[in-house]
Amino acid sequence: MNELFSTLFGLDSLLVGTIVPFLFVLTVVVFVHEMGHYLVGRWCGIGVKAFSIGFGPEIFGFNDRRGTRWKLSAIPLGGYVKFVGDMNVTSTPDAEETEKLTPAERQVAFHTQPVWKRAATVVAGPLFNFLLTIAVLATFFMTYGRVVSEPMIAEVQAGSPAEIAGFMPGDRFVSVDGSPVRTFADVQYRVSGRAGDPLVFVLLRDGKEIELTATPKVTEQKDAAGNTFRIGVIGVVNNNEVGQFRVIEYSVPGAVAEAVSETGRIIVRTGQFLKRFAIGREDKCQLGGPIKIADMAGKAAKLGFERLVELIALLSVGIGFLNLLPIPPLDGGHLVFYGIEAVIRRPLSERMMEAVYRTGMILVLAFMAFVFWNDLFGC
């Protein structure tokens, strides 16, 4: 009996060790995203019919004094805010539904609002995701500081792109592909996402600047949780002796500023990855769905709550970025429609919007099927 209980509910069990951390991570990210839509929507005077964590049948819920139904639904792979006048959870306009609204309901219906209010409500979801990441990173920076080192080369690996290009121990990085670097981590950031791309490095050697070109190669590495990932490297190593490792301590404003900067770097890196992926220059196994996220959450949980919070921050910025892609029914697709409406001073025709929504939905479903396939069979 004890063995059965341990198998089902022990710390290393599928339920407690993987599913519970996964649900915690996803629920926090989804809740923050949807709360962004909700709060800004309410601030703009828009009525809210439902706020749901998850899709599908309701497990339990309650109505608040404004008539909003707050609920937890059966499929925990997302969530939604349904505003007054919405046809469905993607905030697709419905002319027939709008016609049935009472005068009071029409006043607070989403699609009767000025375009700026609709745009602000839609962009708030991804924005809150970014703010969550900034808050987590700022807290970490304030609490632990940040370990940095000088952008120096202590060792050049034999046969590496760096050796072939002529890099030498004692060289100091000045810039990578035109971007100045201050720390060795800056160099790693510039190189890691550019495997296969020739990069121009400016180095300081014997008091003089020299320019060398090297092409990062792909290598597999593992993070602290044991997750395997592929990044670009040129084959140079830093150490404490030449790098002078040190911990930077941050004030509250400094931590926030650094967190904003780091979040920006993550967003840029995500965009670079998707661009390279689209043209076939990234490994498809780098993209995963719920099963991969659950596995990562389980591994992070074993390392401690802080690692789980770190995963929340990374997943949150990723969800925010993906939602801003200009594809209906994602938030970015809605923003494109509102931008066009603001320019031509009228909404697009219902037929055109429906056609675009259908096409976008097919793309989103195809992407979801792809990452599920990766999770189950592809990688």
C-alpha cells in the first residue's frame, strides 16, 4: 500500500513531480495574460461575461457582483476572457449577437468601443506577460545580483571556428557583428543564436583592434535541470583568472532596468529563432508543446521553487511574444485589424474578417499539431 501511494503521490511521481508543477507554471502564465485583458478591458469600460482558466467544460466557478463568471475549465492548456458581444472566446465579432444586445449592453460591448480601447485591451495580455518576466528577473537581480566576467579569451579550443579564424588566448572582445560587448555573457548571447552565420568579431590584442570572422557551429548542451538544447559556439573559454568573475549588486531601479533589458534580449532572441526556424536553419526539436513544457517544469521543480519561477518567467515572455504574431486569432492578428481600421476609418468587411480568421485558425492549429507531434513522435 505504501509503495502504491509513493508511486502515485510521491515527489518523483508523474502526478506530483511533473503534472502539478506543469499546471502551476501554466496557470500562473495564463492567469497573468488573461488578467491583463480583463483589467484593461474593465478600465476601458468594457463588460466581461467570463474569465476562464482552461477551455472546455467548467469544473467550478462563481459570478461576481458585475455578472462576470470566473471559472476553472477542464482543459488546462490556456484560458480566455469573453467580453460582452463576443461570438466566441477569440473575441470574434458577431453582428447577430450585437443586434440582440440591449442598449445598456451595447454601451459596454467590446466591438462597439473605440478602436484604441479595443487595441489597448488586446495588447494588455502580452504586455502583462512581459511585466511578469520583468518582475521575476528584477526580484532575482535584487536578491542575488548577477555574476559577470570580462570579455576575455582564456583558451581557444582545438579545431574550433575560433582557432580556424585566428583567435588567441588573451584577446579581448570589443564587438560582435557590430554590437559592442561589455561582458563574456554578451559575447555568448550574440553567438549562441547565430549558428551557421559568419560573424565579424572586433578584438583587442596587444593594444590594437583587429577584425576576425568566424562562423559559430551548433553544439548540444544541457542546462542545470538536464534539458538538452542546441546553440551556436565558436570554441572560446573564459575563466576566473582572466575573466575576473565578480557579482554585480543592484538597487531596485537598477534591477528593474536590467530586468527590462534582459527581457528585451529574450524577445529579440525569440524573434531570431523563429525567423531562422521558418527558413529551415533551426532544429525542429527545439520547439515543443505541453509535454515538453511539463517535462521542463518537473525537472525545474526538482531543483527548487526558484527554478520553477525562472521557468515561469521564460515561458511568460515566450507566450507574450507568440501572442503578438500578426495571425488571427492571436492578439497580434486582432491588432492588425485594428490598425487597418484606424487607417481606413471603418472595420473590414465581415466576410473578409471571417476568411482571415479561418486561415489564421488553420495556421494556429497546424502549429499546435506540429509541436504535439514533436512531443510525442518527432524528437
